[in-house]
Amino acid sequence: MFEKLNRNSARSVKEGIDLQTLTFRKLKEFIGHTLVVDGFFFTTGEFGKQVVVVANGYKINMPSRAVEQFEEIYNDPEMLQAVLDGKLAINGIEQVRTKKGLTISYNLVDR
């Protein structure tokens, strides 16, 4: 509730979700399913900046190309509020072959 008073710090995970109790999963574990997004956060690791989506009771590591999409959501108050209101889902999760090898594709959709 008080996070909004901090400069440059918008809450990006639905209030009441205890991240400490959630386990990490890979996006590919949800092929063929729809994820209802409760929020997201950014991490920095050996591969640079990454985004982790909180959905379906898990913390889900997203592909590095998702960072740009979720930064745009984070920087748009209307889109960020829609995420917190449960209006973002991820579907169309499937494994695809590209020139660089296998990857997981997905779609961001309104719920």
C-alpha cells in the first residue's frame, strides 16, 4: 500500500501475494496452458536483466526478449494497473524452432 510513496518504485505484483512461498518454473513447463498474470518483477543475473512473471501460483522465468515488453508495461501506469487488476494473460505457449535453435513463443492477451 505504501510503495506508491517511494520514488521510482511502482508495485508490480498484486498485493497479498507472498513471493517467498512461490517456486520458480520455466515457461516451457506451461506449454499448452494459459497463465493468469498476478504481476512481474525484474532480476539481474549472469545473462543480464530478466523478467519473472508471477502467475498460476508460480514465479515463471520468461525469455530475455520479454524484458522490453514488461518494461513497457511497468512504465505505463494504465497497463501496470491492468496487470494488478488481473487483466493480463499469457497463452499460445509453444516450443518453436528458429534459426538460433529451439525457443518458447507466447502471446500476451487481455483477459
